[in-house]
Amino acid sequence: MTETLEEKVARVLRDRIELVPPDPAWPKLFEEEKARLLARLPEGLVVRVEHFGSTAIPGIWAKPVVDVLVEVADLDRARDEAAPILEAMGYDYFWRPQPEGSTPPHYPWFIRRGPDGERTHHIHMTVADSTLWAGLVFRDYLRAHPDAAAEYERLKRRLIADHPGDRVAYTSGKTGFVRDIAARAAAGR
């Protein structure tokens, strides 16, 4: 029986959220995933691959999920060509909506899982002019400002304590902080 989109969304929203101490293996796991993607995806589709998210920020607790931001030449090609390849490899695939005003309005998003079904990687595919690239500004700011990184870790720990098992509330609770960091970065502070 084929899983409906609603069933699939409900299933992934039930995935447990946990923060773990920094793992020195995260950069290596990113490099391995990058190599896997480059070896399997159609030639000319992938433009660049970046490690972002909390596992890309040294020294802070994070969800043990390596976030990978992939610039693709074309979103339709990513949906039509990359999605079937990665789904055949066991990745969950979504044509993920973004908040209003973001570009593009949707993008291909994948969840890779480990042998026990736990999330190991999130693959975000987008184009060069996407608002998702702001994630690199956030990453780079926190890498350069350990005090801000520690503040972010404290916020995430509080959100997990306040909203156990609620992925949506956890993610929403980080929005103001992310915007503040973007403003600090833009102001050169």
C-alpha cells in the first residue's frame, strides 16, 4: 500500500527531536554524503554542496542530523531526476513549501535515515537565488561568534524542554533568533 502525502508528513513529524553533544564526525559525515550525492545524481544538475545547520557549527549541541544545502541548476530537474534516484535509495522526499515571501516557494527536500530509522541527513535542494542561502550567513556568523552560538544552543535546549516532541513549535521558536542573527550579520556586528 502506498503512503499518502498526509500519512508521510504525519510520520516524519512524529520523529523524535533530541540534541546531542557536538560530534567531531559531523564534518566527515557531510563529506561522505556530498560524495554520495555527487556520484549518484545526474551530471550537470549539482552546482555546489554546503554543510549548514547546527552540525556545521563547531562546539554546540545539535540534532544529530547533518543538513546539506545543494545548489542545483534547475528545480524541475531536481524534482524529476534527483527525487526518483534518492527515493530509490530510501530517502523520504517532499516538495517542501517555504514561508511566504521566500524564493523559491517550494524546493526538493529529502530525509536520509540510518539503519534504525533515525534521521541522519536532511538534503535541501535549491537554486542560486534562493532565500535558503541565508542559512550560510547564519552558519558563518555563529562560527565566527562563539557567544552567539552558545546563545543559540541555550535557545534550542529550552525549546526542546518546552515543546518535547513538537517539531513545528521547536522550529518556529528559533525564527526570531535566526532573524536577529541575520540582522547582526548584515549590520556587521
